[in-house]
Amino acid sequence: MFGLMQEQPLLISSLIEHAAEAHADRQVVSRDAEGRIRAFGYRELAARARALARALIELGVRPGDRVATLAWNDHRHMELYYAVSGIGAVIHTVNPRLFPQQIGFILNHAESVCLFFDPGFGAMVAELAPGLSGLRHVVEMADDATVPPLGDHVVRHSYERLLAGHAGEFAWPQLDDRAASGLCYTSGTTGDPKGVLYAHRSTVLHALSAGGPGGFDVTRDDVVLAVVPLFHVNAWGLPYVCALSGATLVLPGPRLDGASIYELMRSQLCTVAFGVPTVWMGLLDHVSNNPQLRPRDELRLQRIVIGGAAAPAALIDGLQDLLGCDVILAWGMTELSPLGSIGRVPRKGELADEDERRRRLAKQGRAVFGVTMKIVDADGRPLPRDGRAAGRLLVRGPWVTSGYFRHDEPLLDADGFFETGDIATIDPSGDLEITDRMKDVIKSGGEWISSIELEGVAASHPAVAEAAVIAMAHPKWQERPLLIVRLRAGMAASASDILGHMAPRVARWWLPDDIAFVDDIPHTATGKIQKTKLRERFARHQALQPEPS
């Protein structure tokens, strides 16, 4: 026997319409590149999203088409979130920090038909456009378009003129909630980046769980500062969470330095903020270097959510001590939409045993509702949740990917679990602790750097016989790449020679901070580089090269 309940599809457009009707007194506050602040009520934002939806349809965007963005966090970007998915198309957020060749690959692989971009990325778009065969329209997110002609196959538009010509009534179409809504690409730690394709249903369910008491616990009384970029897995779902809950959402634009973030927190009375550790290190440095600031009096900050990379204990202590706020640790990945687990860090003195508090700093918290986790050994056999057994971490849930976009290889095990690539323990209370990565990815300031790709580029230097890349600790960026090189017999090359060879081939911030020259690189019995030995050997190595800008 079935229940007698109405059936309504779980659509992203319903979130913005709910916000417009139930939370019209709450706002989206947006700061542009020049520092100007604009505030939009949810009702006005919904109207602008509807106008944009009409414009997209007139441009020929159809259900299933990919509409890409190269943009920072502002109201226009958020309007795109709702307009694109609302008509059945797919919002494809692209990380502008990637190397242009990677961006070009991602746009071509997705076959994006439209590209919306901030003015600051105009030169990049002009360089990429000729090689994007499926691109039909580019829209500069400004009052007037300034980008030069991009070829016969691409039509240029300006965002505000596009909206002005399409205001009026618009009814969101009723879609199957299994329809694709968003597309984000992984960082390509092995091989090319892979696309994760979200659905309306998965996105709404993720927002319900992520925003609830077992997640970020966001309410209409909160003022949420989204420092995490909108191109990082949908800003961890915040555009949807805030519309659902009615929270005011503050979007900081491209200015993410400590001084700018502090001022925005102060002026907008932010209660909760989300970002990667590097951002919060910059905030702490700003507070520490300006003793006239009184953060406990000037800010209303109650909690900071940290994700994207491991948070050093000193950072957590500093945020709690100087700002007087709670610290929430979140773990997830692109394939999880992204939230998988969340945990609050106890403050000093809150636990009787300080050692236990320190142990909690290393944990990633407990699974949110909707995510099921298990750890298995190398043969796939389940391991106990005793906090000691470490195994491969697998997850399952309604917002966990079942496969990569345009990749046919199966991803799930026989029980429908996705392998994360992490090695982890789970204790009897359900607390997760990530102990290692199965792949040797380097996390630098919340961004991933592929050690394999760096090794390949370094090895293409004629004097390099073999190259290995490992992570070394960095006080600001958490991890930075150390390149270890064995030169060919009878050949010579300096660190500057190799870096100069690599510079045009990888993003600048990917470049190794130092190069160590060795006579031999250890290998396993199967011929693979033994990186555990290299990590032991270079555990105390410090960077000699200047840090990336």
C-alpha cells in the first residue's frame, strides 16, 4: 500500500521561488571587483533569474545544453545557477585558476554552447574561443561587452543588456527531477579532468541535508559569507542552502585577502563563513598584524566552516582564540556534491582531556544524513569501525556520483558504493579520519595539484632522466610540490633551467617550490617510484624558491 501524498518533482527552480515568496525580506549581497556593494532581495534576484532564463531560451539554449561560467562570486553568477538549470540546461562552472589548456579541454569535453565570464577573464576567453568548436555565444558579465570579436561562429553579448530585453513573466518548466542540472570537473589528478553531472533531485536533497542541523545548520537568521568559490563544487551548495533556509548570502567577488574579508564580515554582520584554510590564514594574519582591530567586538561571527584541505591545529586555535567563533570541519569531494561529513571542533577547555581535543582536530566528523560510508581492505572486505583499522573509504548516497560524464567505465562496487581514493578510519562513534590519499595528489590552498602531471612535464626536459613529485608542508598553503630529479648521465641542468622549461606548460601556481637533485630514486619491486621513501628522506625539506603568487 502506498501513501496518499502529492508527488512534486524536486527542482532547483523551486528553491529560488520559495526564497522569493517566503524570504523576500532576506538578501543576496554582492561585491564586485571594484569593491562596490549591491544588495538584491530574493524576490528581485528571482525576477532577474527568470529574465535570464528567457534570454537563454531565445539564444537557442535547449534542455541538456551546457552553459559554462568563468566567474567569481557575485549575484550574476548566482542568477546563472537558477536560470540555466531552471530551463533544463546544465550550469557548467569552470575553475579560472586552471591552466588555459585545461580550461579549453574541459569546455570542449563538455561541449558548452554558451560561456558567461567576468570582464577580468576577457583575454583568456579571446585566446580560448577559436578552439572551442561547440561555442555559439559568449556573455560578458557586465553592463557592456568589451571583449573583441571572437570569430564568425561566436556571438558576443553583455549580461545586463541581455536581461533588460527579456524582463517579464516567465513560468519555470516542470522537469523530471532526475534531469541533469550542473556539471563540475575534478582537478584531473590522474589523466584528464573528469566531469561530475548533478541532477535536480540530488542537488535539492543535498541542500536539505547540508543546510540542516546535522550539517551547516543554516537558518534565516544567519548571514552567510561564501568565500568558497562558486566554481568549487557549487560553493559547497550554499546558493541552494541559503535560498532554502532564507539566510542572507554575502558574495565577496574576487577580493579574498584578509583585510577585504574582515571588512565584509564587519560591515555585513556575517554570522557564518565558509572557505578553505588558506583564506582563514590570511584573515588571521590581518587580525594579528593590526592590533587596533577588535574582532570579538566588531564581528558577529559565530562559526567558520573549513573544507577543501586539512586545517592545521594552529589555524583552528587561532580562529577560536582571536575571533571567538566555533570551527566546523567539513569533508567531501566533487563526486559527493560535495558534502560527506561534518564535525565541530571543541574549544579549548571544553573537554577535560586536551589530548582528546587534539585528536578531534585531525578528524573529519560524522557522515551527514544521506551519506553511508564504509572502509574496506585491499580485497574489498569490510573493516571494523574501531578507529584503528585503516582502509579504502567508499561512500553511497542520493547525491554521490554513479559515473563520470562521457566515461563508460563502471565506478561503483557490487553494493553501489563509490571509492573515494582516500584511506581512512572510522571510530565506534562514527567519526571519520582521512589518513592518506591513494593517489599522490598535492593540496595547495584548497586547490589540487597533480604530481603525475608535474612529473611528466619535468621528465620532458632533455637533461632529466627521472622525476618524482611529493608534497612538502607549507605554513600558508598547507602543501606545496617538491620536485625530485635524477639527471641523465653526463648532462647538467639547474633548478632555474627546469623551472623555465615547466613554466609555459603548467599553471604558475603549480610550479614546484623547490627542486632536489639526487643520484638515485628508489623503486618498488614492480618498478614504481617508492614515494614513501622519498617522503621519509625529505620530511624536513624546506622550500628555497619563492612561494607562488
